[in-house]
Amino acid sequence: MQFKVPQFIDMEDKIVGPLTLKQFAYILGAGGFSFLLWTFIPIKIIAVIAIIPVAGLFLALAFLKVNERPFIDTLESAFGYYTSSKIYTWRQPTVDQNNTTQNIVSETTKEIAVAKANSNKLHEISLGLDVLDNSEKTENNS
């Protein structure tokens, strides 16, 4: 029995002609803002100067991809980077974290001590076996 496996699942559906719903909404928004700027700014040269960057931004949001990601993701990342603090400071842990840290450190030191004790005992046993092997060889040779 054969099943049809969906292909191109990462592509958005074309809703309005060759445009996706998001692209259509961005273009509609660009047209709306352009109309508002044209209507409310009495000097038409200034209106055109204001419309060009606004329409360009909306068109970039609709069609531009940076590193195969939508432009809105790039804008969001840039805004987050420029508004966040650039200075990283170390803060001393609170009491609850400190107790947890001490418990982890004490458990780790216990594990290290057990591992050392086991390795020392293994070393002693191996030395004892080597000595016994050598003494048996000398007794057999005599």
C-alpha cells in the first residue's frame, strides 16, 4: 500500500493570487499608510518623501528574506539586541541557590573521594597480584 507523503510543508499557501496572506496584509498596510500620509500631509513633496520609506519598509516585510528567514525576524532580533543591556555582571547566587550549589559540590567531592579510594584499592590489589605472580614463578624455578 502506498501513501502520499506531503511535500513542501514549509511553504505558505498562496491565498490572494501569487501572494500569501501575510504578504497581502503587508501590501494592504503599505497602501493604507501611504494613503493616510498623502491625505493628512498638505505639502505633497513632503508626503512623497514620507511615503517612500514607509512603503519600502512594508514591501521589505512582505518580500525580503535575510538568510532564508523573513525580514520581520531580523527586525525583531535587531530591536532586541539594541534595547538590551550590553554589560554582563556577575551576581552572587541567592541563599537557595547557594545551598543547592554547596550540596552539589559536597556530592561531587564525595564521588571523587570514592573514585580515588576505589582506584587506590585496585592499584593495591593489582600490585598484590603482581607480587604473588612473581613469587610463584621464583618458587617454580627453584
